[in-house]
Amino acid sequence: MTNIDPRPSVIGARLGKVKRVIAVTGWKGGIGKSVTAATLALLLAKKGYKAGLFDLDFAGASDHLILGARGIFPKEEKGLEPPVVNGVKFMSVTFFSENKAVPLRGANISDAIIELLAITQWGELDFLVLDMPPGINDAALDIIRFVGRAEVLAVTIPSVLAHDVLARSLELYRKLKVPVLCVIENMSSGRKTAGVSAYIKTDRALENALGHPAALLKTSFARDLSRAAGRFGFPI
Ligand SMILES: Nc1ncnc2c1ncn2[C@@H]1O[C@H](COP(=O)(O)OP(=O)(O)OP(=O)(O)O)[C@@H](O)[C@H]1O
Ligand SMILES: [Mg+2]
């Protein structure tokens, strides 16, 4: 059967001027994917890169809170133009959910995400950071498939359970031929873990810095992430 779904080519064209797409993933909830994605985008923008951040977590969008983004909305201009927050072009499913729980399931979530990918006008970007939903459900797989050239930044925590799912996720990315830039262990206790290439320590000051980008960039969390980013070739 001929594939007549026009969305992959529309998404390809929409991302045409985006140099690299970084998908921040992790197979567990609450392990720091969102703070990593949002802080990475802020660090890149501070260094002078054109950076974008796309919060694709339908069930728990939180990047708008981390960035302290209030009272903004995308502009309609042959699609949707993301507003700029602290130098970062920012798009979130939360713009369309009015901060309410989204009553969507399975394929509908995938469809809504693909639709957003197809209508967002990112323009020219050096890096587009995707804050991925936890795990590798249909929505996550569809994002990877439709974007086509995402590079994974995998976040894990120092737990036997997290490392077990991490190993399986890395195996899957290998099968799907998705490049893995780096495995970051967040909330690290300082002990080395096999397969991990960079560490971020627990930072008691992080919670109070959420919603205040300038303060966030001064945390030891941001410093550790910046050092980790050096490991995977991002000079930030
Ligand atoms: N290194 C750290 N030190 C201290 N607190 C941290 C650290 N990393 C993350 N946190 C805190 O852990 C909580 C969860 O982080 P975050 O929301 O980024 O996780 P997530 O993986 O995106 O979760 P979800 O799966 O719900 O989207 C937040 O309150 C965050 O401030
Ligand atoms: Mg999150």
C-alpha cells in the first residue's frame, strides 16, 4: 500500500532549518528529564546558540514552570510560532490544555503530538531540545520516527531498577538506529556506574530555582549539566 500520510514530510520541512534535535529521554518518571531538558536549552541560549525547547509530555508538562513562563502563547503565522522565553523558543502541549489534565489516550496523544510537530514554525535553530514523555510508549516512538533524526540524551538515576530499564532502552535505540549522545546519571551519589558517561549530583538549591531561569543557571545542577554536555561535545 502506498504511504499517503503527508505528516513526515511536513515535519521534515518544518524542522528543515534546525541543525540538531536532542531528545531528552528516560524510562522512569520523576528522574529529572524536564529540569535537564529546560536547563540544557537555557545553557545553549546563554552561549549564543539558537535554541528551542519543546515539552512533549502530555501527562505532565512542566517546562513552563521551570522556565517561569507566564502569560505567553504561540503566534499564529502560517502555523504556530513559539514564543521566546529567556532566549529559548518554547513550545508546550500546556498551551493547548489550559493547565488541565488532557483527556487523551494512546493513539490520540500520538496524533496530537504529531500535529503539533507539523504546525510549529521553529525557523532557524542550532538545537531543538525535546522533553520526552517518560518511557518508550507509542507517543515516544512516534516522535522519534516522525522527527527522523533525533539524538538521544538518556537520563537515569542511581537505582538498580532504573539501570535495568536503561539497559533495555539503550538496546531498543540500537535496534532503531537512534544515536545515543550520552547517558547522564542524575541525583548521583558520586559512585561510578557502568554505562554512564556523566554525572549530576543532587542539588538541594534546585527546587527554589525552578521558575527563575537566572537562578537556575547559577545552580550546581546547571554546572554539572554543563560539564556533562562537554562530554558529549556541546561546548556550553
Ligand atoms: N539533581 C537534582 N537535585 C535535586 N533535585 C532534583 C535533581 N534533579 C531533579 N530534581 C527534582 O526532581 C523533581 C523531578 O524532576 P523532573 O520533573 O525534571 O523529572 P521528570 O523525569 O521530568 O519527571 P516526569 O516523568 O514526571 O516528567 C523536580 O522537583 C526536580 O526539581
Ligand atoms: Mg518531565
